[in-house]
Amino acid sequence: MALIAIGVAMIIGGGIAIYMVSAVFPIPGSKYIMMAPVLTTVIYIMQIKLGGTYTIAKFGGVFALTMSIINLFMGLAILTTTLFTHLSISWIKSTERRAFWGSIFFAGYTGLCALTITKAFIGGIVDDVPYTVFILIGLACAGFGLVGTTLAKRVLRHLGNQSQPI
């Protein structure tokens, strides 16, 4: 559970920084696209290190609960993202493949679910954006998620090659 808490803290910290940068870009979904590599890097490493079938579900539950304190709809979007991701990868047996696809699906569903819930319940700038654009943003998030997953693999490979200090 400690690794999940650290992962949530890292994503929140990275999310705050990216949220500030994305305020410059008035494009709906830009913050989710920018967040995708950070999100997938943390999620991939966490899944590889913990290796359980329900790692995404546990992480998503903690993350949704934490973010619901800030905004209930944000928590709902994270919970929906977690459910879709868990259903998408539950049939995969290999831990490596489940981690790979789970992190990419989580990033893609984040963009799609967050924007859909924003349009359905909150409104604002996304009211005029058609749902097809949300799908494109979800695909862009998954694409940038692939970059984050590749980075996470390289980090783990590099850490695995380090010798232990005496």
C-alpha cells in the first residue's frame, strides 16, 4: 500500500505542475495529454513492482478517493477510468503485458472519461466540443502514454543493471 500512496503523491505533484503549465494552453484536454507520460510512467513502475492483478483497482481507488476531496467529479472520472482500465486488462495473464497495456489504457481513458464527465456534469469550455474530439484526445493520451511506458521500461532496466553498494 505504501508504493500506491507514493505513486498517488507523485501523480498529484506532477499534476499540479502540469496543470499550471496547461493553463497557458486554452485547448480542452491539453492537460490530460501533457499528463499522460507522467501518469503512465508511475503506473507502469508501480504495476511491475507490485505485480498483482488488482494493482490498478487499488491505485485507482486510492487516487479517486484522494482527488474527490478536491473535486467530486474528478474523483468520479478517476474511478470510471479505473473501472474501464481494469476491465480492459483483466484477461491479460502476463504481469509485464498487463502493466504495459494497463498504463496505456489508463492514460487514454483518463482523457476520454475526464472530458466526458466534465461535459455531462460541469459544462464550460467543453460544451461546444463534440464527443469525437474526446476520442481523439483519448487516443493522443494513449500515444503519449506509450512514451511514458517506454521511459518507465528504460528506467527499470537501468535500475536493474546497477550494482549494489558495499
